Amino acid sequence: MKFTFKSVEGSIVAPQGFRAGGVFCDIKRLGTGKGSNKGPKRDMALIVSAVPCAAAGLFTTNQICAAPVKVCVPRVAKGQAQVVVVNSGNANACTGRQGMKDALAMVRLAEKALNLPDGAALVGSTGRIGVTLPMENIRSGIEAAAGVLGSTPDHAAHAAEAIMTSDSRPKQIAIEFRLGGRPVRLGGICKGAGMIQPGMSVTGGRPAAAPAGLHATMLAFLTTDAAIEARVLRAALQEAVANSFNRITVDGDMSTNDTVLLLANGVAGNERLSAGTPRAKPPIRARDLATFQAALNLVCLELAKMIVRDGEGVHRVVTVRVSGAETFADADAAARAVANSALVKTSWHGGDPNWGRIIDALGYSAARIVESKVDIGYSAAGSRQILWSLRRGQPTSATFKELCAAVAPTEFDLHIRLNLGKASAIMYAADLTEHYVDFNKGDVTDPTSLGG
Amino acid sequence: MKFTFKSVEGSIVAPQGFRAGGVFCDIKRLGTGKGSNKGPKRDMALIVSAVPCAAAGLFTTNQICAAPVKVCVPRVAKGQAQVVVVNSGNANACTGRQGMKDALAMVRLAEKALNLPDGAALVGSTGRIGVTLPMENIRSGIEAAAGVLGSTPDHAAHAAEAIMTSDSRPKQIAIEFRLGGRPVRLGGICKGAGMIQPGMSVTGGRPAAAPAGLHATMLAFLTTDAAIEARVLRAALQEAVANSFNRITVDGDMSTNDTVLLLANGVAGNERLSAGTPRAKPPIRARDLATFQAALNLVCLELAKMIVRDGEGVHRVVTVRVSGAETFADADAAARAVANSALVKTSWHGGDPNWGRIIDALGYSAARIVESKVDIGYSAAGSRQILWSLRRGQPTSATFKELCAAVAPTEFDLHIRLNLGKASAIMYAADLTEHYVDFNKGDVTDPTSLGG
């Protein structure tokens, strides 16, 4: 299928019928002015649809999951919402009963500020773990954000800024494509930076099968004006997240707060994509479903890659492509072992094509590996022209200088072929730098600097 | 049982009937003089008994295991040996058929140089992966080492130096204790530093159940003049390693070469500890077995801790004590998740008592965790006086300043109680520093600097 789209401005407010806003309300209680939409970095965002939306979401599979996740899961399960309220600076995680009360108060404050019924709001939080929310600041922030809502790219940018923690820049995207001849838009914002190796599911909490599991909080909020039934939306989001946000790692630590939410308000007026839509005929509907999936895959993958590129201290981004595994579980385990090996990640930082460390990590992974079958090579990002350093377990004639040149770019692909089967997996990974260590060792003389 | 011992000098040559030697033979081919026992750091060691020994060994469970491991496993399985030959500077890993030929040539060269029969030698290698051994240097090194054997503490120290790679200092210990009234000695040397999270088994290679699995090469060579049957020796070594070398992690990367070898030559003349020895009666034999086990546990644990303390870039050593898990597998998974979390390790480096990152790591581990039951606290190393930061999932009244003071020492204990069952596990872990990253990113302008 050929998927045609164009990039547009405005991320989450690019789709019709959405407004957004972001303000500073001093969640970290630094003592500076509250409720301003100027001044210090914003820390409270609202994303609002003019009409009720179909809603879908995926949440961290960490067993320790934050109050906003616990509040969102049953709300999203109902498949409908109209507003998302998000704060940075405090994760509202490990905050016990008070945390649950506060998260519920947040959604009610948002619903009240916007004159929406109970159940209309979803919530996300990111920042420090183990500290209860400053509810006075939350209240004033939500009221202020409700007062500055709008649909310009600036409004979206303010929301994108408000959800940032250690991110160095806001992360936004929007595209336009056609469903049944009508223009439809899909946009998103996200944040990441550290404690990043999401493994999200629809229900959150303990997964049926635990992910190889490692992550900083990542949050992503997506909007579309497509008309689509909630359960179709959820299936589409699961597929998109499985191949994007759940395939990234910065430091292998999975957060207590990872959340992806998607609101679809139907304002574009396309023929509604419903669960009853036959995949085969009438063919036009199957094509529309495939088109929407392609759009969602693209937006999620681009946002996920932005998180890795802006990971704490990250200098190089490496796409680890494992193929030829016996099972997907093997391919996944092999890719994650390499992507999270401290020795492999430091060698990437050093521009060192150290295949010894790579095959060592493959060997201790849970994947079945046969030394005499392993191929390891490098290519430019997205290229199929591979420079092999190892074929069938034996070093090739590639010189050290040639291999160094292959791993010198700030983005490159690492190709690992196990040659045992047909399963494959990709991880979007990052190097490990002195800057990551320096940033995360924190400054104990300034406890507010110590993030979750 | 009360175990009484005294420390003695000479590590591996402290037991009667053992000699050792270490020389420089330029394994890295830096071009400096070979076969000298002065000059650059030694890189070839021999440890020799005057008489045949009972032998036991444990080996990396990495599926990619080095040629010396493959050569040792079947030899050790026979339960007898008399000499160990070890080189640093080259791991002889991922070297294919040539690597196997070279490892076999090493044992034969050692046997020949000492006029010992085929099968008498065991072998260990550590250093760069994927480069074949310089056999001319190996040959001259073995011959030179055989010419400088002796039983003084200096001889042991030379061997301890010869097995070092990125270690900053040699690691040695020896103790004397009594078996059936006779004085018996047990000594050992080891090396570690990076690629350290061993998970060793008797057979090496793929384990029945893969370890949580993460490691630099660690090598340990132990000698004793106790009289003990090989299968008793093996069982004792398995127990000791399970509670020492297999409980340490520096960077979570498991090596292709991890090896622990133990030779027992019986020269002390104690009543032979045999598999036929009843554990219960006559009580004196059971007591001797228990005494030998206590001695071996102590020596292995002290050596294992030396590896963590001298890990690459390590500033702080943390003993992670998980208790109250439902199963040992849960306790082990919880302890390893915390011990290998990049965020937890950087917080230790920063002297930051960040329990949020600790409970986050517990939550994404494979262990079952209930947030409202978790206790997290700190004590001085080995102390039971615990300062709790979290009880039953709730922050205690301990102040940030008090908690910072608890994690300020270069060694402290982290206590995690899951309060779900009775299983426990310990990991001896290290912080993650800028120095580790700087060291391991290497220098691509000097490929000889790039270790395995």
C-alpha cells in the first residue's frame, strides 16, 4: 500500500476541533509566579476537544504504577474522553491514597474548568517520585490553562513545553492524509529523556508476560479528527505503540508513569471506521483502515525516535536490527540485550565498532544464539548497504578504519543476523555518555533537581 | 558453627606444595621485550602443584564461550589437574577453530614445560575478543614462567599481576584453618574490573535456566592443601560461587571467559573429605566438611568483593539485600534489577538516596512486588541498624539530610523487604560513574586499548 501524506503545523491542534494550552503553575514550588503563560518553563497542559472523542490509551507495565495511570486505565476502558490534563515536575507516583485523591481531583478540576461531565478528562503526570502534588498550584494551573486555550501552533507548542522534564526541546508532529476522499489530520506531542524503556499495555500494571523490561517516563498525547470507533482506535494504537514507543530504550529503566493517549473527535466527517468494518470488502473501508494505521504508525514512530534522539546525554542513536531469530521473543531479547549493554553503549559513544561486546551481549541474552552463525554489520541509517564486521562468527576483511567510519555518524543501523529462523525485532537505542551519568547523579544540595 | 581461621601471606602459594610465577611476554604485541619478569605489566601466569590435585571449576554461562573455557570444561570434569596456565591481553574468544587449536596448544606447552602428562593443565584467558593469540609470545611466556616458579609471596603476587587487565591492583587472599586437628591452607587470586556479572555453572555455556544474566571477564584461581575428593570439592565450589562470584555485578555484562578453578593437592594430610563421608556421623567428618565449606565461602566472597571494589570507575560499593520475596527467583530478579539499573547506579554515584528509582526498578523486575508492602532502608556495611526511607510503600519521617548521610560512605548496605514471603537474595553492586564511561568508550586511535 502506498501511503500519501503531508506534514502540517500545530501538532495536537492541527486536527479540527482541538484546542490546547500550557502554563507555568510552579509544580516544583520554586517560589516563582504561578498561573503565568510567560516566565519559567510551563508545567501544566490541557488538550481539549470541542466534542466528545473516542479514546484509547496504553500504560506502563511497571508493577509500581502512578496514581494518574490508575485513574486513566478504567476511564480509557470506556472508550470516551474529551480533555487531557498533564503536569510535569511531579510524577504523583508512590504517593499512596493521597496520590489517588489528588489524581482524581485533577481530572475533576479539568472537567469543572471546561464545563464537561464527570469522566470526560484523562490525566498524565511526570517528574519526581514520592512527593504529593501541590494541589493549590495544580488548581490554579488548570484554571489558568483553561483560560489560554487556542488552536494556533503556539498553543500546541506551549502544551508540548509544559509536559517536558529533562527534555532539551519540545517534540511535536502532525500530518494530513485522506480517508474516503476527505482530508484527515493526526497530531501528537511527547516527552521522554530518561528512565526510558517503555513496555506499555492497555491495562497497565503487571503484564500477562512481563516485557524484557527496562526505562524515564515517556508521555505521548495524540489527537485526530478522524471518525473512528473506540475499539478500532485501541487496536490501531496497540499496533502502532508495539512498533514505536515499546521499541525504544535510553537507559533500560521502565517508568512508573509511561502513558500514551489518543483522542479521535470525528470532526473530519469521514465515513466512521468501525469494528464492523469488513477488512476485505467493501474494499474502500479496508483501505481506509490501513491508511489510518499507516498514519498512526508513522506519527508514533517519529515521536518515539525524537525521544531517543533527545535522551539524557545522548550523542549517538543506533537502530538495532535483529533478524533470523527462531522466535520473536528471541529476536526481542537479543535486540534488548545489545541495546541495553553498558559496554556496547559506551563503545557507541566512543565510535568503537566493538563487535566483541555485541556478540558477548547476544551470548548472555535469553535468545538462542549459535556463535558460528552470527552476522554483525553496520549501515547508514535506513540503508541496506551493510558493511559486515562478522560473518558466520568469523571476522571479515573489513578494516578497523572502515568499521570506525561506519559507526562515526550520529545515527547508524546495527544489523545482527542470527541465521537460525525467520523472526526479527528492532530497537531504537542510544549511547551511554559521561553526560548521562553526570546529569543523573544529581545534586544532593538541590533535592528539587532529583527526578524520578 | 563457629569457624576459626587466621589470615596468612602468599595467596595461591600459601598452601603447601604449590608454586607460581608470572612474566611479561607481550601478548598485546606492543613490541617491548618478551619473557622478562621485570618491565611492563606481566601477562602470563603459571600455578603448579608438586603433586596431582583434585580439581573443580565453574565457567561462564554465556552462550558465546571462549576457547579456553571449552578446553577446560571436559578436563575439569575428570576431577584432576596439576597446573593452571593463564594469559591476559587476549581472551581467545570468538576465534573459531584457530582459537581452539591455540587453547589446546597452551595446555600442552604448559604440560611440556613442566614435564607433566597430557591432561594435567587447565587454561584461562582474558582480554580482547576476536583476535587470535600470538602463539610465539605464548610459547616464550610459558617457558619463561616455568623458569621462575617459586613459593614466596612475591611469586604469588607476580601471578596475580599477570592475570590483571583493567584491574588497578592485584587481588589475593589466603587463610589457615584446621581440619581434624591439622592446619590446612586455602588461597586465591582473581581479576575483574569490567564486563562483570558472572553466572557460572559447572558445564559452562547455555544454562538449564538462563541467569538473569548480565558482565568483564572475571577469573579466579584457588589452591588448597586439603585432602578432598573431587566431587566433594566440586559441590563445595558450587555452593561457594553461588554465594560470591555469581552475586556480583559491576556493569551487568556477562563475559565469554568467566572461570573459577580450584586445585586441592592433599599435602596437608588431613583425613580425606570424601563423598562417602556421612554428613551426620561420625560427627567429626561432618564438622570438617562444614569447616572446609566455611573457609571456601569466606575466600570466594572476599575475592568477589575485591572485584566489585576495583570495578572500572567504581566509587561506591553497595550490598543490595532483598528479603521477604515469595521465591528465590523473585528475590534474585529484584536484587539484580536494582543492582543493574542505570538510574539507581548513577544516584549512588551522586550520593543521592533516591528510593523512587529503586522502587521503580523493583516494579519493572520480574519479581512480584506489592507497592504498599515494600520497605527500603540503608545501613552501614554489615550493620543491622537500618535507617528506613520507605515503610509499607510510604515515605518515613527520615529527612533527606539523614538519608544522604546514610548513602555517603563508599560502602553501605541497601535493605529491601518485599514482605510477601521468606526468600532472600544479595547482590554486591557498584555505582556507575563518568570514569566507567570514559574508560569504556576507549580510544579508537589505539585499537589495542579496546578490551573485550
